[in-house]
Amino acid sequence: MASVANGMPSSSLQPKWMWFAGLGVLLMICGVIAFANLFVATVASVYYVGMLMLAGGIVYLAHAFQVRGWDHILFWVLSGLLYVLAGVFAFMNPILASAALTLFLAMALLVAGIFRVFVGWRMRPSRGWGWVLLSGLITALAGFVIVLGWPVNSLWILGLFLACDLLLQGWSMLAFGLAIRR
């Protein structure tokens, strides 16, 4: 049972704080490396998505032969083949795949931003509705800016997102490790 000192329960994670801090530093180093060459980081992210699509396609194909009835098998086989083909395409032409993924990202940001603006506007009588609306405007603006620069920016946008994510994850792991150290 965890003991309580100074109103805070002791954690079983406390002796492992250095692992979290070390992981955080490693992730931040990877983020800096990704920032140093956004094109390579973009290609790496496309390869990652390609691997996931290949794995998903293989799982779909394996699942196809576990279902009953040819009409169901056909659906799962076609789905699996599309995933496998998309994964292979990502490896064969990562530049074109990055353009497609960047456009998809821009559209997702636009839709999510517009939806968040709508939700924020509908929350108007509640406190904090402006923050939701502002967040939606910023998200939609990010999607719009990406669309304006597409397809040229597809050479670095995904790498930028990867680099930012690595830095933020690293910072949060480092901060968590240092926090549980106390």
C-alpha cells in the first residue's frame, strides 16, 4: 500500500523517474534531429504510415478467411488489398504519398476547425466558449494555410508535425520524470 507524505501518495513510479526523464531527453533529441531535416522526417513519417497500412492490410486479408459467406469474404479481401496497395504505394513513391497525406491532414484540420467553431458558437452562454471558438479558428486557419501551400509544402509539413510531436512528447516525459522524482 502506498504511504502518504505531505498529502501526496508515494508512487511506484518514483524509483523509475530517470527512465521517464531519459526517454524525454531522447525524444527531444529526435525532435531536434527531425527539425534539422524536415524532408527526411516527412519521408520517415510516410514510411511509418505505409508500414501501418501494410500491417492493417495483412490483418484484413487474414480476417477475410475467418468470416462466413463469399459476399463477406469479398468485402474483407478488397479492403485488405486496398490497404496493402496503399502501403506499397507509400514505399514506392513517398513524395507523392506525402502530398496525399498532407492534403488529407489539411482537410481534416479544416473540418475539425469548422466543427469546433460551430461547437464554440453554440456554447455561447457558457463560460469559456470563446476559447473553444478560438481553438477552432486556429485549427481551421492551419488547415487553410496548408491547403494554400499544397503540394509544395507536402515535402516538409508532415516532418514538421513529427518534429513538434517528438519535442512535446519529450518535454512532457522529462517534466513527468522530474515531477515524480520529488
